[in-house]
Amino acid sequence: PVGGRVTDAERRDVPADDGAAEVLEQRGQLALGDGQPDVLYADAAVGGCCRCQFGYELVQQGYRYRLPIESLASFPHNASARLITDPRELDEICDIFGRRNNLYIKRKAGTAQWHRLSGDPLKDLNYTYVISNEAFFSFVPKEAEKEGERRTLRIRDIGFNDEKSLMKLLGFLYTFRSQYAAVEVNLPPSVPLMQLIPE
């Protein structure tokens, strides 16, 4: 990475679930057909933008992946995991993840920077799990587009210490296979996800 974190004043938030993301998804979405993971699109809305003197300029691309949940079967899925509501439990993981990835915000507990972590996950249908104290992800269910299909597990926030931790996280995601058909996740270019998923 070239840098590390930027301050709130320097960062422009482009939420992955807003209208811009929908437009980009329509432009680049690929079918799940063969059971292999697909890159839906790569664009600034998934990465980050940095304030320049005369506006905004792309400084990093990110990628949104859509994975059939069955493609995660080969990862070990026996790691311990727990549902959490306190963002302080994520401080260490976020610090480690942030040191390796550009434009990752150092968040402060009790602020709006943790808006994707719910204090009442069952009511809000917004869940955050910590896996082996090495990785975490927050997700919301995304309803199926067609009746009779299973939903998609939409990851809204993620962090992990290293590649081994990511593999544990992917293995834990596989345990949701009875409820979800696929996983959607945004990742920075430093994460070699396509190299980890078996063909």
C-alpha cells in the first residue's frame, strides 16, 4: 500500500448499497451459471476516493465479488465464531487490516463510523461475527430476485489479520449454505480472493 488511513475530512463515502452501486451492478453483473465466483464490477464506488484541490480523483479500485456459497466448501469450517454488538472487540483486527490496505478508516467506538454494526442484530437483521478473534464480517440478508430462490448474504464490512484468517472466515461463511445461495463482498485489490477459491 502507498499510504494507509485517511481522515474523515479527506474521505468521500460512497456506500456500496446506494444508487451508484446499483447502476454499476447493472453494467457489470455476471451470472453464477458455472458455480464459479464472478467479479461483478470494479469501480471507484467500491474502492475509495481522495480529495484533491479541484475535486475527487480515483486513488484505488476495489472489487465486488459474488460467490456461490457452495464454492467455499473446501475451506475449513470448524473455527470458533461469535455474534457481537460491541465495536471495541474489532479494534485489533481493524488496525491490522488497516495497515495493509489503503483508505481504511481508523474508527472510534461509539461513533457513526460503526454504523454497520448493530446493537440489536436480531431486530435489525444486521449481524456481525468475529471468527477466532482474527477476522470479522458484518452482513445483511439480500432478498432473492425470484420467488423460490435462496437469499444472498451481503457482507457490508470485513476485516482479517492475514490470508489464513480470511480462509477461516470463508469457511465460516459456508456454514450459512442452507439459508443463502451466494455471498457478495467488496474487497480491496490487495486481497487475492480469486486465487484462493478452487476451480
